Amino acid sequence: MPVVELSYSRLQKLLGKVSKKQISESLPFLGLDIESEDKDLVRVEYSPNRPDYSTDLGIALGLQGLFGIRSGAVKLNIKKSTDYAINVEQSVAKIRPFVTGIIAKNGRIDDYTIKQLMAMQEDLHFGIGRKRKKSSIGIHDLDKISFPLTYTTTKRDHKFIPLNSDHELTISDILVNTDVGRDYGAILGNSLQVPLILDSKKQTISFPPIINAATTTVTTKTKNLFVEVTGINKDDVEDMLSVVATILQTAGFTLVSTKITGAKNTSPKLESKKILINSGLINQMLGLNLTTTQIISSLKKSRLDASLKGKNIVCTIPSYRFDIFGPMDLVEEVSLGYGIQNLEPILSPSQTLGQTNPISIKLKSLSLTMIGLGYTEALNSSLTSKRVLYEMTNRKPINMISVLDSKSQEHTILRDSILPELLENLSRNIHTSYPQKLFETGTVFSQGNPISETTSFAGISAHQDATFTEIKSILQSALKTGFNLDTETKTFSHSIFEEGRTASVLVNGKIIGIIGEINSKTIENYKIRVPVVGFEISLSGLIFD
Amino acid sequence: MSQVFHEIEKKIIISLKDNTKQTPEQLEKSTHLSPDQIRRGIEWLKLKELAIVNESQIITLSLGKNGLESFHKGLPERKLLDLLKNESKKLSDLQRELGTVFGPAMGLARKNNWVDTSEDKIFLKNHPSELPGEKTLKQIGENKIPKSEIDIDDLSNILKRPDFVIEDIIKTKEISLTENAKSIEITAGSSGAIDVESKVPDVFVARTHPLKDTIDEIREIFVTLGFTEIIGNMTQPCFWNFDALFTPQDHSARELQDTFYLDGISAKNIGTIEQIKKISETHKKSWRYYWDINEAKKMVLRTHTTCVTIKHLAENKPDEARVFSLGRVFRNEKVSYKHLVEFNQIEGVVVGKNATLRDLMGIQREFYKRIGITKIKFWPTFFPYTEPSLQTMVYNDRLEKWVELFGMGIFRPEVTKPLGITKPVLAWGGGIERIAMLKYGLDDVREFYSNNLSWLRSARKCQ
């Protein structure tokens, strides 16, 4: 989950008379988890579905609602203008078809604001922008740009001075020699033509979705901003723009519209949408009995607008709240506005009778039998390694099921057997007193259609006098006592066991597993100094399906 | 202090009363016990402060090859004197008869004024009955003799001759009784009494795994709350793990770096034609992207057990139900004291026309109460497949802070509607290791899977 750093004193300036304690106690009720606190600074985790919480300005809007300082939806006041036009050329359709933008004037930009805007931009890129693939933002100094702009494409030998550089680079250079180029270049694939925004003086403004030009860099001297968003879907670029527009207006900028034409592009509307709900659904879902007035007031506290229309409530949702899909999302907004802390848990009697799964019951019974026989229960990972499963026990790795890109070397292969892991357990306990007797029941995996998962049962005994007879007696007693099954063993050969001291295990004439004295090479591999005997059988098909 | 003695101890004490200082070997003979019994008996008595063990070393002497030859046939100088006993002899004749030892023997005889020379003949001047060194030689003979019993002056005459005398250092123990022990009255025969106060060795009970105990406890709580347990596969197609739960295909949780994909394995059948059609339509409409069925067929290790319950609900479409699923789930994480790649999760649902968010909170509160957690609160949160969504925070007295436990919510219509589920579904779930860590007071979650026998043998059964 993304994290944003907030300053209590700045939030207090934005909110008015609210104490630090009130703020810190209320943040979780906006869905913000406090990660760490250090004097005036607090770091909170926010949900990726609320990109407006990527700045303190957006969080302040939410807190205003909870504290009742300001409620209802934030309205975007966008001055109509025809001065800021972007013409879109047909060539972008194949590579990054949509652009949108807005002008923000007369704001005050200090270092803190720049930092917050940059952090917001990064979070938007990562989250709803899907690492800039779906949509990406460029924020520019308006006064360095001559309108109208052209959103077009260019070849990879096109040159301009990119952000944070003092000399011209070609598109190809940028893609190979800069961090952003390397990180996001793949979005453009092998296309010969790449997207570009030029101004009326043929000056490069931006190379989306990679980097802006150096000329339009925003500094603390910047007064007016131009924000552009490009992407592969018209709704997505406008969603992203609405978040930025809302935050900039909250920061004190005056918004002015842009005029966008060409290649199926149109000017952004950033309009709110309306959803109709009835109080019945809300009360039924929350288990409350709220009046329509209470519901409307709760929605307003969640910074939405609502009014009564006949028996229904019409809810108006500002464009930046595109996380709201339908009535159930409004149920949540009501619960947040009403206050989760005001919901009293209730325990209704169950209409159903509970039942433990028969498999769980049988495994439990087998466990208790093994405990009675003096065996301690072990617990190992199903996802383990080639070393443990095969190399240390000289088993042949055939039909392994492996996972992709594991972050841990010890967890790369799904186990097809439990016994190797129990042997590994013994190797980690060689300085603990003997006898050591372990068992485990659990899932093992094998290639199938697509994969078969069965329950396996393995046991192991290690001490100076461990013998085949001992382990056969144990397995025989466990199956007889637990499930009234008679066990037979037949001479067999298996690489995990010593030749001549290996048998297959049969119940009702069917082979269900293996048993024997562990191969001396394996014991040596693990530096175990006592003889080890063990067995492994499949329970699936034996005591349950 | 207890005055009960083992038979071995009794025999040693009695023997030492007669003969106050003995080596272990001597004790073996006097008590007719085995070396091992003597060793153990001495250890016990030492621990009880009834016996003193003095360790000392003795130097013994024995004869080497040349020493033994001289013992049997006489010293070279003795041989020389014997040859001259009856007559004087020529030097060359003596040389021939005595061989290589003639030189040193002649030197000694001259130095001690036993012989003299006249013209070319050597004659006896003096014939002592015992030559220097002969006493020592006789004393040692073929035995080993403590050096302390030997006349050091006499020894010095032969000590430096090559291969004559061998010195050995032998370490010995001498056992005697302490003053306390001397006054102990040992009654002969066995009274049958044993030392009931002495410490005994630990034995270890075989036991179920502590984490399994917690799992069983949780299972039982939900069964008694009216829930039925269902079991499902750990390997799942993305379709049930993600798509059916309204998680878009380009969501970061679906990336390789968070989820384990099985190498080269895709499911053949993932759901009914209708399920696939409706779920893909919901995704396209809500998330505006190209929904790829091949992506949905990829097999993953389940990231939660919710895939098991949602599939169960899609297949059974109950109007009224309480089910739960309990089992292993997987995340592609770096293993650390707080993260495992594989852990256990409990996850349950309530289906019912009157199911409400407050009921969901009530079930959580009751569950926590039954595992002994009473200080809880609820905070809003976000999950892709529930709306509203909450998380439980519980107060950990040991850490003195609130920690996050189960997440919960009401399944979104985007989840239930495409699968034909018409009644509200309350859902919750969370990791079991976290609860077990609270119960066992562990700070490192890896402990549960290390199978460290000392821990398994010592963890208390009741927490």
C-alpha cells in the first residue's frame, strides 16, 4: 500500500481549530493506517483506490468532512477559455491515443508543495496509471509554453533537453541512458514513432509517458501551471486529471479549461455523476435504522452531495471519486460518515449447524494416535527447495512443479513428498537429545490435469537402536488403531532407503507407500550420527477420497 | 540430606573404610564391581561430598633391551672382570671375546681401579662382589617398579646407558572418604529404600504442533458458531483467486513479485461458460481493459482461502449459509521475522437475506472473546472484493500497541452478481500465525516452521 508523509502543523493550518490528537485519532477512520509518527510528521498508508489521499490537501478534504468543518462535495470551478488548445494528430492513435489537460493559475508554490505534487504524481503513476502504462501526468510551468500545442508523434532521433539535463538528448538516448527511460521505455515497445507534445514554436514540451522537457520545469518561482495527462483510454486520462485538478484547486489555484480536438479526443468535462440509492439498502446492509436526513448528512460528511428525490436519495459524486461504482460503495460512504465507531456489533443466532470437515476429523484422530506412539508433530512448508526434496536424499527430480521468480531460494518447488523435509528437520536437531521421533500429515503435489493434491502421512524415528522392525510396528499400529486397517510390506527398492531394507506398504493388496531404513548416504549428507528409519504413505484414497 | 545409598555406593564406602586409600583398580578388586560401576559410584559420592578423589602421577621404571640383556647375562664390566678372574689376558683376546662393549667396560674398570696393565696383558686388581648399578638392575628385573623405591645414586650408574632403563609416567586416582563419610553406618543388605529427593532426568512428551493446536482451537470456535468447514486446493487458477474476486488483471497484487505463479502450468477448465462470460464482462465494464482468458487460466498458489469459499458459493448458491475454510496460503515475500512465504489463513462467510455489517462485526467480537482477546476495535480499510470493508485492531498487552488482525467486508455486487449469488455475503479472514504468536509470545513467526525440537518439547500445551 502506498504511503504519504503528513505534517500535523500543516494539516492544522488547513483545518483550523483541531488538535494534533484529534487528527491522529481520526486518520484511521478515513481508512488511513498510521505507519509511524515522529513529532510533527506522520506517515500514513492509504488505499490505492483513493488517489486523492496521496497529498495532505486531499486528506484535509476528508478530515474537514469528518470534523464537520466543511461537508458536501468539492465542486470544481473551471473558467471557460479558448486560449489553451491542444490539437491531436491521427498518428498518436496507434501508440498512446488520448491526451487531456488543465490550466491552474495564480497559485503559490513553495518547496513543500512541489514535494507533495511530485509524490502525488509518482503515486498516481504507480497506482491508477499502472506504472504509467494506462495514464501518466506531466506538470509544466505554463508561462514557458506557447499555445496551441500539438500532440503528435516523432521518430527516435528527435532531440530535446529533457528534465534534469543540461544538453540535448535523442529519444533513443533517453530510453537507454536515463533511469526513467529504462524503467518505462518498454511501454512504447519497438514502435518507430513515439508520442510527443510540441508547442506553437515547435518547442518540445513533453515526451509522454517518459519525461518532460527541461524548459517547463516547475520551480518555486512558478505561478501558473499546465497539467497534461496522456494514456490509452479516454476515461482513464480524465479520471487522473480530475484528481490533480481537485488537489490544485484545493491548493489555491484557479482552474482554466483547455480545448482539445482531433483524432477522437475532446475537451475534458470533469463532471460529477449521479447515483440513486434508497435508504432501505443502506439500513439493511449496515443493520441500522437511519432516517433519510441522517443518511444525507453522513454522505455529506464523506464529501459527497446528496438530496431527497421522492423516496430515493440522489447522490452526486465528484469526478475524482471514480472509486465509487454503485450503491454498495455509497453504503460504505454512509458508514464512514456515520462513523464506524458508532456501529455496535450484534450477535444474531445462527440459522445453520456447524460441522467440521470429515478430513480434518480423521487427520486429528491420526495425530492423536501418533502422539500416543510417542511421535511429535512437525510442520513444514509445502513450497520447499530442490536441495531438500531431491539433492540431499538422492531422489531423482522428475516432473517438478516450480514457481516463477521466488524471492527465496528455500522456497521454489512444491513438495511431492514429506519425508525429505523430516530428514532435514533431524539435521537441524543433531545436538538435541535422542530418540527423536517425528511425524507430519500434509498436502503433496504432483503434475496432473493440471495438478493433483493429495494428503500424505510420514513418520521418522532416529536413535542408536532404530530398526526396520520398529518403524513397521509403528505404522502397523497407527493404521490398525486409527482405522482398523491391516498393513503388509513387500520387498522394494527406493533411493531414499537402504537397499535390502526397503519395502512397499500395502493395504488391501494396494500399494499406498514406502517404508525402510534411510540410506546411509543421506544420513551422512545431513551429518546425522544415528540410524534413521521412516515411512510415508498416501492417505487420499485410503481413509478419505 | 538423604542417607539412602545405591548398592554400588554402599560397597565402595565399606571397602574404603577398611582400606582408606584405593585406586579405582584396587576398588574393582575389593568390591567385585565393574570399572563402569566404580566410575559411576565415585561420581555420585563425589557429588554428595562423601568421597575425595586425589589425582597424582607415579613414575615407574622398567628395563629396555640392553638393560634386560645385562640383567640376564651381567653387565659388560662384570663380564670383563669374570674373564680376568683366573688369569691375565691379552687385550686383543678380550676385545675379541667382548666385542663392541669392550671399550666402555675397560674404561670403567680402569677408572674404578679394578684392573691394571702390565706389558701387553691385563690383570685383575680388585673384584667387588656388587658392581655399581647391579643392585638397581636386580631390583627392577622384568617388572615395573615405582621410581620412589629405587636408590637414585645406584640408578644413576645405568640410567644414561642406551636402552637400559625406561621411565613411564602413570596418572592415578586415589579415592578416600571424607570425614562425613567415615561416620556413615552402612547396614548390610537392601532395605528397598531409594533416594526419593534426588533430581531425575527429563522425559519429553510427544505432542501435537503448537500451531496445529491453535488451528484446532479456531476451527472448533467457528464450528460451534454454526459454521461448516470446507476444504479446497492450494493450487488455483487466477480465475478463482483473482478474477472472480474483482481484482483486475493489471492489479499489482497479481504481479510475479507478489504472487507465486506455477511455471508453465495453465488450467484447462476454469469455470462454466456463463461464469467466464459474466466475470469478463464485469471486468471490462468496471476496469476498462482487455480481459484475457489466458491470464485467468494461469495457475497460482492461492494468495488467500477466499477462492475456496467463493467457488463453493458459486457452485451451491445458498440462500442461507455459514461456511469457513482453513489452510495454507502463499505470498512471494522475503522471509523475515514477520513474513513467511507460506502461512495459514482462516476465512469464512455468512450468507443470508438479513446479514448485516453489524452481524459481521458481532461474529468477529465473539470469536476474539473466545480466544481470549477482549480489547478490539474496527477501522475502515480497502479490499478489491468487499464494500464496505473493515479491519479488526486488537490490543497487544505485551507490545503495548494495537495490531491489525482479521479483515472483513460484504462481498461487492461485482463479485456476487456474475456468479448468480443473490443474497448478501459477509466475509472475513486473516492469518492464524499472528494469533498463535500472540498466544505463544513469539516475536519470530519462522519459529513455527523451524521444527526445533527443544522448542517443540518445551512449549506449554495450554496457553
